[in-house]
Amino acid sequence: MSVQQSTETGDSGGTGKDSEAVGAMENDGKESDGRANDGEETDGEESGAKENGAKENGAREKKKRPFWQELPILLVIALLLSLGIKTFFVQAFSIPSGSMEQTLEIGDRVLVDKFTPWFGAKPERGEVVVFRDPGGWLEGGPKRSDDSVMGTVQKALSTVGLMPSADEKDLIKRVIAVGGDTVECTKGSPVKVNGVVLDEPYIYPGSTPCDNDSVGTVTVPKDRLWVMGDHRNNSRDSRPHHKETGDGFVPVDNVIGRAFVVAWPISRWDTLPVPDTFDQKALDRKGNAAPSPLEAPSVPGAAALVAAVPLTLWQRRRAARRRS
């Protein structure tokens, strides 16, 4: 009896162990299956990422345009930039005549600053400026019209500022005097501004300052300019127009800008600075007139006077207290 019991017990014990082993094996199988599933999910994510990357690369390749399609866009952008530069910053002008020799020769290309006038800058004595015809200055001048293919191309390019215009209606001269200045231009004498003699090394060799167009003494009105060409014997400037109409002044609003450099041809490249003769401080004494002693004080002077009165009274009272 006891033997049978022990045998049964041993069988049942062995069965328990076998059950535990089977359970362990089943668990190991599930864990391995789980790891296998994780591996499958990871592989799926990687393959999905690769597919997305391939799609993005494909989209990029599709977005990239050939050069011939981008060229018109680049040309339009370049033309718009050129038009903006011509309108607001710098414009090229060609020299059609010899009125500014020897400073500027026929055929020279100059660059004109159109930017600083936007900030209120006004022409100053000695500057070479380009300005619109004040009225009648270009009458009788040669009218140039080129209907050839090259002429048409030049007109188109000049519109956007890539070339100077072949039929410009503008003039270029040197500013000699500004509003309020007194100009003396008489035969056999140098030009004088506000009584100051101008030394003019820039005028064409052999030409005289005023001999061919003597106008005597002229006072320039406010917001007007008195201009002359550097080739005095070959320039229809303020002098002959003043003699003909009594005017000859250029409105400041007609000024397009200051010519600051000769850009073409390369052999003629040079800047156009203001000559030293216009740096004389005496030129600023317009009319050389001293202020009248009976003239009313200015607003700042009157304010200073009012402020000084109470300060002076206070100092006197303080001094009186000390003495007492």
C-alpha cells in the first residue's frame, strides 16, 4: 500500500514538473514570438521611412525646373531691378554736345545720382547737374530719331535704364550760383559770385569766362540756379537765355540729379568732384550785405534775452544781500 502511494505521488510530482516545463516553454515561445513581432514592426517602420524619403526626393526632383523655364523669370526680375535703380538711385546719360568740354567729351556716359534728392538734398555750387529743359533751351537743336533695329533696341533698354537714351530731352551744366547769390559776368573779367572771384581751371582751354555772353550783374531768385557750360564759347546756358528773355534760371525742381562719375568709355573713367574754388567761405555771404542794427532779433535770440532777464535780477539781489 505504501509503495503504491509513493509511486502515485512520484507520478503526480513528475507530472507537475513536466507541466512547469511545458509552461516555461510556452512562455518562451510567446516571448520569442513577441520579439519577432517587434522586429517585424521595426522593419515596417524603416521601410515606411525609406518610402517617405523616396517620395520627398521625388517631389524635390519634380519641383526643380529646367534652366530655360527659369530664364524668363530671372530676366523679368533683372529688368524690374534695373527699372527701380534707374527711377530711384542711379541713371546713365550720354553727352551729345561739346558744351561741357574739357570736363566731358561728346559720347561720354555719366552716372547721375538720383537718390540723395529724395532726402531733401539740393544742388550746390560747382556740381555738374542734369536737368529738364526749363523751356526753349533745346529749341533749334538737332532732333535725333533712329528707326533701325538697333535704335529700337536702344530705346527699349534705355526705358529700363540699361542704356542711355539716344534722344534725351535733358541738359547738363555746372551750377555756378544758387538762390540768393549775385553773379557778375562781364566782358574781360572773371566770373564773380557774391563778389568773390572764381578761379576756373575746369573751363575749356582758350575760352573766356564771359566775353561772348556778358550779362553784367544778376541776382538768382530763390529755388533757382545759375548754370554755365565749361566750354564757355560753345554753350547755350543761363547767359544767352538771360539776355534773350531776362530769365535764364533753372528751377531746382527741374534737376534730375548730380553727375558724379564718367563711367564710359573706360579710358575716360573719372569722378566729377566739386572744384576747390567753390569751397571759399566768402561765397556764403550772399550779396555781402551786413545785417541792419535795427533788425528785429531772431526767435532764439529773443528767447535767450527773456531767459537772461530774471537770472540777472536774481544775481543782483543776491549780491545786495551779501553786501548788507
